Amino acid sequence: MQAADIGYGSSVVTSATLTSSVVEPTVSTSVESAVTETSTSTESLVTDTATTAADSTTADLTTTALTATSADSTTLFTTETSAATTDFSSTETTADTTTADATTTTSDAPPVITTFAIIAGSGPAANRNLKSDNLVGGLLYLGSGITLPAQHYNFDATTGQIKSGSVSLCATFQNSDTTKAYLSPCTSANENPNKGVVFLDCQVPAEGSALQCSVPVLSCVQQGGGVQTCDATTSTLSHFSMEGDVGMVYIVGDGFTGVNQTPVDLIVDQAEAAAPTP
């Protein structure tokens, strides 16, 4: 898609000159002055004059002028005040035009995988398909001599489950072993953490990448007659391993080194691109 340029801009210029005339009235001053001429006392005349001049366009201030005559003349004080013109100039503000570039980028992310096979990563079982009869309670294998069919899987984004049809991948814990649990097909009807069976919780699979799944560790106690009770712990298992030549698959803890166990990655292989081999 092409980038769209959206511009929002405005330029506002406000200029106003406010002219106010402040007239300061002159306070008349009454001055009595006695001027003595020879021996006769004469009362002088004092004239109070207040002149106020206001000019709306200039700011001239005329200082007080004092005019005095000789000793026998009248003393006159004149106070002339010119109001100072005050100019208020507004500030001119210009808003810069801002252009917002809205760019739509296309993603190079691979398409969502709907159906895929699972194969072994590097190691003795490299590129072998994960095989199972897809029956509840069964086992999953990577061994070369296994005659069970390879399964096609899909990812349920709502639950995080890896499913083959209506059957999901689960981990089954046995006895008090908290280091590993074997993979097996299961449904919501038989998934029960209290009995040692729990769904794998996986991230969205990506073509050619290893599955990223985990389960809570369950600690189980045998009650007899093939019945066990289990409690969840705060630990998790998030790696895979295969056992012996048959390649029975387990989910194990980080750094697990069990007897006759080989670490293995479970790789996503799109069924449309490469059909599983029997």
C-alpha cells in the first residue's frame, strides 16, 4: 500500500495595537509667597494653574516648568503634565504546519500453519516422522522400525493444544517420577491432572521451527490397582527426549539426562509442502 500524507496546518497572525491614554491630573499647588518691596509688605498673588495635555499618538512628558519674575512680580508655578501614551503590541504567533505521514507496512510473516507433520530434529532420528495410532492412552514414537502411521496435526490457538483431529497431545506422569512424562494422545474426557494426565500447552508453531510446549510437573502417588493421585507443583517440563531404538517420546526438564534417553527437537513440517513418510 502507498503511504498517505495527511497534513494539518494553520498559520494565525494576530496583531493588535492598543493605545490607551492615561491622564495623570496635576495637583494644584497653592503657594503663598511674601514678597517684600522696600518697607511695605505686599501680599503676592499665587495663581494655581493645572494644565493637562494628552496626546494619543506620542509619549512625551513635559517636565514642570518654573517661571519666576523679579522680587516685586507675581510668582507663578505652572505644572504641566502630558499623559504618557501606552502602546500594547500583540505577539505575532505563527503555528507551524505539521504533516503526519501515515505509512502502512506489509508484513513478511509466514502464513498461519493449519496442518503440519512433526519430524525429529538433528540427532539419530533426524527427519523421522512422529508416529502414533492416535488412540487415547497410546504412545508416540520416532523409531525407524515403528510401523504406526505418521499423523497430521493442527494448532488450536484458543487452548494452545496440538491436535490430530479431535485428539490432543498430552503428557502422562507415572508414580513419583517428576523428571519426565511420556507423550500420549488424549481428549478432554480423560485429561485429568489429578490422575497424572495433562494437555501440552504450546506456542504458535512456525514452519521449520521446534515446537515450544510445556506442562506443569505432577507428583503422583500410587493408590493400588493402577490408580494414582497427583498434585501439581510449581515446576514445569519444556524439552523433549526419546528413549531407546523405538524412540518413545517424553517431555522432560531442562538438562535432563535419563538412562537410554536422547534429547530431541520436534520440528514443524508443513504437510502440504512435504507429505509425511510412513
